[in-house]
Amino acid sequence: MPPLNYQTAGESHGPGLISLVTGLPAGVPIDLDFMNNEMRRRQGGYGRGGRQRIETDVVEFLSGVRLGKTIGSPIAMSIPNKDSRLDDLERTPPVHRPRPGHADLAGSVKWLTTDCRETLERASARETAARVAAGALSRCLLSELGITVFGFVRSIGIARTDARITPETYEDMLAAREASETYCPDPTVTQHQCAIIRQAKVDKDTAGGLVEAHVFGCPPGLGSCMDWRDKLDARIAYAVMGIQAFKSVEIGMGRDVASLPGSQVHDPIEYDASRIEEPGLGFIRKSNNAGGTEGGITNGSPVVVRGAMKPIATLLKGLPSVDLNTKEPEHSAYERSDICAVSAASVVMENAVAFEIARAVLDKFPGDTMVELRQSWKRFLEMARSLPFDVPPETTIA
């Protein structure tokens, strides 16, 4: 099988989006209800704009799936746009006043045009619907191996929750997140976050925040330290930074490691034979500052990823800009937008992280079918739990 990968195509106001996933083995059961629920969640959250009342995103399989299971070929998925007006110049006129914070100016100069329209349509976060589809599809594979991913909103503006996410609290936190208008598993903080978004709307401004994803069930050994391009944390950081409006990514403790001594950063290792069946294979940590990866490889602790989303750059009141045709001062153009999309961003990041975990799984446990993958997974865990092996005297392990 080729490495797990995906490509997306489509513009914000085009006929629809396409997500093409290659590398999934045959026999992965597809949970379409779960996938469409992720699509629905991406469209939700307090502070979203009018577009979400137009579109109802659902996944349509064009190839690669038969009778509810993958067949081993490339999987093409379509997410149609109800609002398709890319070639209607009255409804999507040229944009000559770039919006600070968007790709408008940089893209117009790159492609030698004074019309920002083509750049802003492709750079739009509408494209993330296709990425959520790819990530949700990959989670159908992960669930077969007992790996779960949980994303949520840590903060919007100054309203931050200190909720502690663990394998033991995960299900309670999931229920709390589902009940929250901002996808934050803390009812009191949710109310504060909604108030911040309401005030931003009054001020014709926007709001950003922090989102987090936790991955449970990964054994040690996913990823590699042998080549920098195979480091799992680097791959995750790459995927998260590729999400529109994200400006930083942290794994585990993140930037706080820079201000503390090593004795307060690194996670001491213990061994408890009674916990050998757990993801850590009996190796336990009382802390998880590393965020579940060391040397670019999973270490058996939950993988913890945090991303910072800036406030959306399309403001109702606009910002100082210039007209690209006249070079005269103007306020930036306005395109239909959200006041806050942090909740939606948490869904995108959750699924982007899931896809990278699935990619690492298939790198280590390749196979044309889920039957082969499960056998390889099971055999690896049996061998890992049996360490150390009896090594013949003439054998040298480098």
C-alpha cells in the first residue's frame, strides 16, 4: 500500500470540495454517521456567520468504498456547496482592497493580479471541510485499534478553562463539550466565552483562542527519530500549522519548557507490571509534559497538542489598507465571515491530528487489509510486552 495521504480541491464559492485519501487498507468499516457528525460540528459553535445557515455539509463517497467498507483503492469524497457563485461577477465581484491578516495581498502579488478574489476563495477556511472529512475517515481506522481523539476549546480571548483531560475523565469531558456552545467542557467558562464573542460583534471585531487535542490509546513506537521528516510531533505540527488562521502549535508543555529546569520538565519513568495491558505497556509517568512523544516517537502517554488561532482577519469595521489599482488608502474589503470560529477550528485540528496518527500507524503496521494490520499490531504489542528477548551470544544489537 502507498503511504497514507490526502489532497483537497475546491474553492469557497465553487461547486463543492473534493477530498482524496490514498493508502487506507481494505476492510476498514466506515462510520458515515460519525463522519457527518464531525462535518456538522465543524459548522457549529457560537460566533459563526451566515454561511453555516446555507450549507449542510455531508460526505458523499465517489470511489473506494463498497458495502460500508474500504476496498483498498483511493477514496474520493465530495462535499457539495449549495452556495456556488464563483463565476457570478455580480455576487462575487473582484476584490481590490486586501484584508490585513488574510492571504489577499501576498497572493495577489504572487500571481501578478490586482484582484484578490482567486486567492481568497482558495485560502478560505471553507476548504477545511475536506480536511475534516479526511480526518474523520482516518478515525474509522483508529477506532478499530482502540485509539480515540478528543478535541476541545481551551480558551477564547481571556476566558480559559483549566479542565484536566485524562483517559479517566475523557467521557465526562466529551459530554460537557457536546453541551457547550463553544465546545469548551466547562459550563462557566463557556458563558464567559460567549460574552466575549457577543462583545466582539458589538465592536465589529473578532476573537481568537486556543484549542487542544488529546489522543488516547497510542502504544510506544509510532513515528521515528531516524529521519527528521518522520518525527511524529513534527508531522503533527506541520498539519496543525496548515490550518487557516493558526499561528502556533505546542506539544505537551509547549513553550513553557523554555523557562523551567529539566527536573521540572522531563517525565520520570516507572514500571508497574500490573498495567502491562495499558497503552504504556506497564511504563507509567506521573506527568506528561512531553505530550506523549519523545524523539518524535509516541511513548505510551496520551498525545497532547495545542494550537493558537488568531482572531479572524475579516472585520465588519475593516482595517486600513490600499486599493491595489490606485495604491490609494482605503479600508479593507468585507467578505461574509464569522466573529469567532475557534470552536470550528477545534474540530479541524482534532481531525488533522487524527490523520497524522493514522499515517504513523500505517507506516509502522503496513498491510493491504485490516486483517493484516490487526495481526501486525497484535504481534508487535506481544513482542513489546515480552522485552527483553533472549539474544544468542553471537548476535549483536546496535
